[in-house]
Amino acid sequence: MNTAAKPTRRCHWVPQAYLKGFAADDRKPPRIWRLSNQSGDAELKRIDKVAVRNHLYTVVENGGRRDDAQEKRFSDLEQLFASKAWCKLQTDFVDLSDPIIRKMVALLAATLYVRNPAHFEMYKGMHAKFVEEFSGPRGLPDSVILDGKRIELDHADWPSYANADENDLKRNWFDVMNSCGDIAQMFLSMRWVVIAAEAPIFVTSDHPITFTHPDLKFRGINNPETSVMFPLSPTRVLCMDHRHGEPDNTYYEAQHNGAAVNMLVWRNALEHMFAHRDPEDVCADIVALEESDEFQNTLDTAQQGELR
């Protein structure tokens, strides 16, 4: 009898362990409010039924069996969401300069950023454009210039790259995700502040790492005007930016029921907002802020991660 464990089928790109911090109840499994930006009304969903896709982190081997080693790597990492350090970060006022805290949060944020299905679709699109560009009569260049240095190219692997199938592209994507330490290092180099609320007001989404920029476009993590938001819990949102002339490792009081922060998180969602409370109330707070005279100033300060 074959006693080998069945490979994981249902892969969550937003970990259940993270979403439990935003749960609407303490059932087993807990439920969470979900609102789509496409259609439909807000609904209470079991956490194990959201931000999930079949076989997202599995590949098919030559024998036809699915390999879920990547899913298991994520499962090991997700244990950090149940750690004492994470739980304290969700509710308390911890020292944001603590290197253990910073490394843990930076790694979790970097992984959350690259593991969502939109990132894989972007990767596939880049691959398709690259193949189309260099499969024409001009072919591949013999060299490229990177950081002012000429690098000679070896064309030997081009056929296998150009003919890569879904499984090959997934393996390459897994390599990118498993080497996201460079992204974590960028986060570590930024200024960190936390927006804190006494009552639970903040939401998250199916794309929890939110990048903001004054021109509403992604200009790269190292762009001096780029800010990053990471909801930690309904009472805490981490904000990272490059404004090193401002106070670092500081807590600021939330304003306007968190509406400006929630609007930015909601705008960044792939499709769904996730919340501990009815999203209709969240949206009502956002609309009320948009109609107020303070809207633009509040939005600007939320993007800067500095609420006073």
C-alpha cells in the first residue's frame, strides 16, 4: 500500500495564520469579512476558503506526481505568524529597532509581496515578451550592459528558456520567491513607523503589501518617494519609507477611523478586502473622509506613514 502523503492541493497565497489576526469571530475555522472590488455584496467567509488557488505552489514531475516542496517551505515560514514576537507586534508597542523583529517582519513582507498569483502572471508576461523580442531575425544580443559593465551572454540555455512550459516557469518563480532576501534588505534599510489605534479599525487584502507613490505608480522600492504599508492587525499598520530625516521606530496615532490607510490598502487589492468588521462600514468611513475638507491632507500623511 502506498503510504506517501498526498501533495497539497489548496495553496493560500495570503496565509491563514496571518488572516486569523483579522478574523471576525473565534469559530474553528474562524471566519472573516470579504468584499470584492468586482461585484457582489460583503460576505462572511471561512478563512480557509479565501485567497486560495489549487496547485498554485506545486509542479508536476515527470512521473505525473505533483511536488509541493514550495508549499511546505511556505508552511514552515508561516509559523512566524504564530510566534510570540508577531503576536506582541500586533497589539503592543514593541521596539521597532530590534533586529530580530525587523528581520522577521522584513522577510514575511518580502515573501507576501512575491508569492501572490498576480506576481506569477507578471513573471509569465515578462517571459513571453522576452521570447517574442529575441525570437525574431535579430536573435539574442551577444552582451548586455548592467551597472555600467559589459556582460557576455551564453546562448546555450536559450532554447530551454524559450520553450519553458508552465511547470518550468513555476520553478523559476519559486527560485525568485526563495531568494527574496534582496527585497527584505530593501525593507530593512527603510524608516519604520507604526500607525496604532486603540480600537480595531484596520483592514487587509488579498495583496497585503501596499506600495504608494505620489504619482500613483510603482517606481521601485528604492525610489526615495516610495512608501510601503503592511497591515499587522486591526490595530496596527507598519509603514516603511525613505524619509530618514523624520523620527524612526515611532508609533503614531491613527486618525479618521483609519479610513485613509484602509482606502490605500483597498485600492491595492487584487480583488478582495478582508476585515474583522463589515466592509460596508469600512467603505462608509472612506466615503465620509473623501467628502470631507481634510481628505487630501489626510491621504498625503497616510501615504507618508506619518500621522500626527
